[in-house]
Amino acid sequence: MRDVSRRGMLGLGVGAAAALSVAGCSSSGSSGSGKDGAKPGQTTQAKPIGDGSTEYTGKQPNQPPAPEKLEPGQKPPQFVVFSWDGAGEIGNGLFPRFRKLAKDHDAAMTFFLSGLYVLPESKRRMYRPPNNAVGASDIEFLKDKNVKLTLQNVREAWLEGHEIGTHFNGHFCGEDRALNKGSVAFWTPAQWDDEIEQAMSFVTNWKTNTGFTDLEPLPFDYSKELVGARTPCLLGQDNLLPTAKKRGWRYDASSKGGLQIWPTKKQGLWDFPLQMIPFRSFETLSMDYNLMFNQSKNSTKAPPVNYPAWRQQATDAYINGFKRAYETNRAPLFIGNHFEQWNGGIYMDAVEETIKRIADEKDVRMVSFRQLCDWLDAQDPQVLAELRGFGVGQKLTGRS
């Protein structure tokens, strides 16, 4: 295994109007299973939940077939998970852009929705973040029109087969307790539970909180849909996991500095870390923010003369990470993103180019984290244990 530089370790995100010193996040139809006359993705037996912000519409459409069990000696598929922190549509068109790209290339993704992105700023004092002032947030609240766009895109994304996870709410970061007392790094399991409860409440009561009457309900029961998360800045996982386990979650994607090897469980949940991938002469985390940081440091708007070369560097990082797994141990590849136009949108272009280039490769499956859990849980534990024995860049032997 090659030497790994620890540059760019934290999977941070930066809101469009936030200083880089404060970690933040950015802000097609489907055939339903119901009777004739039902709306796409709905059945005539749709059951409103609570104030009608969400409703149960049956099994999620556009899901892959039941997972097949890998035979001993059989080469596994190459799984790739593209995930999005925050998942707010801030008016730059990135949410629908990647929904369409996913549809065009038979991909499913995971959208880690920030609860505050469906709460109007006028209601910000409804949010009571642990160890922080009432109404505080290190990411900006969205304008009402963007709250609407976010709700519409989340609804359509689920109908198209994508997963809706959570990125929690206020995105409080920092690893120095003296400077960042309110950081998620220091939250207790009980405080994480409170944060989750608030995030779920904002999603499941958006009609009451917004007063919007012209939007359709989210077509899922969020208490059952929500099975995984990524924490702000990849902090606080150890205290989150006991709470996540009690809630019946299946995975967490908050580990940092992961390697391209087959995943294992941590405190009973699948651990899906952002991974170190080749980038220039060293390695960095598989997230747009980390690529950007290594190129332009504290600027999201570096001189445009750099963009063509940096776009190619970002694309090469994702492709090289893919190739290293695909041609060797077939470990699932995890790529994290934000709906941001940092440095002229070059990181969004890199993700799009990567999807297009890997989509037609044999045995490649672009899935959500939830779908990956389904596949892993269907496998023989001994077979998975054997796969975990192959290190980074180590070719599978005796498999076809």
C-alpha cells in the first residue's frame, strides 16, 4: 500500500455566502405501483402522515432487483456511491442537473438533506441546537423560493429511486473545545438524538412551518426512510453511533480517512467512510471540498485561468480512485459532494464526467448507501470477510 499524505483530511463544506473558516454545506417521472389514475409514485391508498407534509405511498419505485448472493470465488460488482451533503436547491440548478444525469446513466444516489433547508428563516427560532443559541446555524437558511425548490427536488429524487438521508441541521464544526464549544464534535448521544428529532420534525412538518399550500407531500414516511447520515465536517461519529443504533439506522458515512477496502461495521452499523484517493503526488479524501482545498486553499473563486487544469485534476482523481478499485479489490468507492459552484463549477463538471466515463463499464453499479447496505446484508459473512482481506490496490485472486 502506498504512502498516504494526510493533506485535506476533513470532509468540510462551505456555504455559498459563508467564510471558509466556518465549515458549512451548500445549500423525470417514474411509473407508480398504484391503480390507473394515480400520480407517479403514488397509489390511491396513499396515507397522509401528521400534517400531511409526508405520506406513505407504498414501496419506493425504481429500485434494483433483490440482491443476489455472491458465490465463493465470484468477483463482486464494482459499487460506486455518489452522495450529496446538504442537498439544498439554492437556485443554481445543480440538484435537477444531477437527478437527470443519474436517470440518464441508471444511477441511484444518496442525498443527505439538511433539516434547516426546509425551514423558513422566519421560523429559525424553532431550531434549538445543542450547546448553541436558539436559532443559531453555521449554514445559511434558504430563501422561501429555494425551500420550495428543495422540497420539490427531494420529492422527485425519492420517486426516481434515490435515498434521502440526513446531514442534520446547523452544521457546527471545530475540534478545539475552547474555541468551538457548540461543535458537533462534543455532542453527547442524547444531544445527537435531539438534533435528529429536530431534523425529522422540520422535514415532516414543513407544511405547518412554511404555510405552503401549492406543493405536494413528500411521498415517504421519513421515520422509516431515514437509515443513515453524514455528520458535519465528519465530526462526532463515536457519540452519534449509539443513538443511530437505537433508532434502527443501518449505516453511517461520517468516518474520515478511510481506505479503498471493503467496509466493515462499527457499533453495529455499516461504516462508509470518505476514502483516500490518488490526487497529484499524494492522496486526499474523495470529496469536492478536499479537492478544492488542495487547489485553492481558502478561496472558492480562484483566478479562472486555473480552472481547466484543476478540472482535469479533479476528474483524474475520481477516475484513478475508481480504476484502482475496479481493477484490483473491487472495494466500493464513495464520493461526497455539495451543490456548489466552487471555482467556476469545475468539481461538478468532474463528477459529471466521472459518471459518464464509468457508467458503461462492466459490472459497475452506481447505487445509494441504502442499496449498498441491502447488498452487503444479503452476503455470506465469510465471503465478505475474505474480500476485506484484500488491501488497497491488491488484486483479487482466484475469482472470475
